[in-house]
Amino acid sequence: MISSELSKELKEKYKIRNISLRKNDEVKITKGKFKGKQGKIIKINTKKMKVYIEGIQVKKQDGSKTNVPLKAPNLQIVNLNLEDKKRVDALEKKKGVKNAQK
């Protein structure tokens, strides 16, 4: 549902352009105030279509810190979390569909 583009290395490895985001994926921010920073996804809010990344925070007026919600298209996946069997199967399925089209 919420997907992002893969890095150049991952595109070459898996032969796909984008994939849905999961918790613990490592991403790089490509647009906005935090451009160039990297971190792991700590939370995904599907209702608001926002992603929260470890270490990306702003200081509030009262001095406390809060996580910044980011849009998925502004992120690039640098490292995939392959602990989930369903995700590995989805990667294989997408790869197979690409090969069948050629």
C-alpha cells in the first residue's frame, strides 16, 4: 500500500523498481528538510499514509522531541528487511513476473 523506490544496487539485484515499505527497512530521505539522512523505519501509519524514521525528530516548543511524519515517495529504500517470509515470496513473485514479460 505504501511503497518507495529501491536504491540503484537493490534495483539491479532484484530487477524491480519499487516495493512496499515495512518496519525495520532502512531508508534514505530524498526530499525535504531532512534530505540525505538515513534511518530505520520505526512506524508506518497507513491511515495517514505517513512513515516515521528512527532519529528524525524535531524539538517542540516545550522542549520535548517528536518524530516527524514523512511521505513514502520522498524515501528511497537502502536496505530491505527480509525476516518476513511473505516479503521474500513477494520479491520472488515480482521477479518472476518481470522475467515472464520479457
